[in-house]
Amino acid sequence: MDAQRDRTTSGRTPKHVWEDWKAADAAGDAAAAGRLATEMTELLPEFSDMWFEAGMYSKARGDWAESAARNLRAVELFTAEDAARYDGVNPAAWNLGIAATALGDWATARRAWAAYGIQGIEPGDELIDLDFGLVPIRLNPDRPSLPHQIVPDLGDTETVWCRRRSPAHAVISSVPMQSSGHRFRDVLLHDGEPKGTRRLGDHELSVFDELARLDDSGLPTWQAQLTGTRPGDLEALANTLGPRGLGLDDWSGIRLMCSACSHGNPDADHDHAPASTETTVLGLAGNEPDLHACLDPWLAARPHVVLAELTHLW
């Protein structure tokens, strides 16, 4: 690159703009960073890296249309030399997949995942609705992952289990606490950078941060307080609720964790055990008639269980 030749109309070189860009990142000056991102793509329009960096800024700000356009250009300009620097992986393709998913542009999302090297996603324009397994997602992340990032702020931070339907979106399968501002079966856009881990049986799974809520399920959230439950009772109730699309979570077992543990790997040396109680507290999700259609026969078959309270939260 000839720094004397490649100048803006103001006479600034790429080095000047890049240094100002990094300074804006360090200072948290989002407005300046946005102007500099545009200036860099105008100054070096044939360089994939410039479009990728600009697209990353747009991703941080949640401007998904702009992020998609910039990352698409980065993908188009990606060379064999770029691939060698990134071990054959095109990072702009990943961010293009995220942005296209946010926009519901499934044709572009499918092409992006293919360009990134994800197997099993066929071309087309249909909604991607595959089974990528269970994944823990942090709602309302308490720490930004990128400079200038606008993180979802719908309530308190909470990590919930979700069914991952594509590399970038998932459906909440837990019943979130009301304080999180989220509901069972909300659809989430999530990032792909691991931010801590959680255990599922014998497996250690990466936690991903929520980027946006794509769909609010609107399903009511309830709290039930039970006494007298025995081993197997809750599993039987879950097996009744699940096939009807209703949610159940054992809130009496929730662990309230500090931020350091949440972002790391929780272990026995730094535990946040739930308070001991004889009452079983459940989070339930669904419309009241549907819940009672499952709860009433379940209780009738278990005279040892007492439903002390069923409260509609929101």
C-alpha cells in the first residue's frame, strides 16, 4: 500500500485514520468510530479487512442492514491471502450470517454459513430451523463484547437454556425469571464467541451472549409453590407440559452467580448454592387453561403434593 498515494481528500493516510479509529475505540467514542469506519472503507474500498472492521462496528451498534452490507462486501473481497491469515476461515462470513439472521434474510444467511464452512445448511430462502442442540445463552449481558456495543437491556442478566436453531439464533427452552424481561420460547439472536461455560450432564457447553430478541413469544409466566414433591414428580409434570408447548423450570434450584463466575468456569471453590428450602418453586409458562389441563390431573394422581400457590407474574 502506498501511503503517499492512498489519501482521503483531506490528505489523511490510512495510518492516520487507523490510529484515530483505535483511539476512538479506547475512548469509547462511538460517533467518531462510526465516522472513521466509513472513512476507512472509502479510503481502501478494495480491502476486505476494512469492510470487516466497519461491519464489526455496525454489528456492535445493532445496525443489522449496514452490518450485512459491509460484511457482504468483505466476503466478496476475501482473497486467498486473507484466507491464509485466518486459517482458511472467513470471519466476515460469520458476521454476515448473524446480520442476515437478524434481518430474516434466510437466503443470505444460508450462503454466509456455507461460506464460513458450516455443514448441513442447504441453499434456499426458507427459515433455518435445524437442531444445533441445547446451548446456554446470557440474556441482557452485563459486559459488552465489542467496542461501542449496545447490549440488550430488557431486564436483569440471566443465563438460560435454549434450543439452537441455526448458528446464530435459538429459542428459549427454560422459563426465565420475570426480572429478565424475557419469556419461554422467545427467539434470540446470539453471538458466537464463548463467554464462560455451563455443564449439561457430563458435557461442558460454551455460553453465548444475546445480541437481540428477534421474537417475543408473549406466553404468560407463572410461579407455582409446591410442597411434598418426591423424586420423579417434576419429571412427570415436565413430560406432560413439554409436548403441549408449555414451559417448566425448577426455580428453587436457581444459582445466583457473581459476574466473574458467570463469565468463567464455575467450580466448587467459588460456589453460589441456592438457599435450602422445603418448598419447591416452579416457573411455568403458558396460558392458564392449558396449564391447568396438565396440573390438575397431575395433582389428582399425587395426593402427597400440595399446590400452595399459583401466581401469574406477567
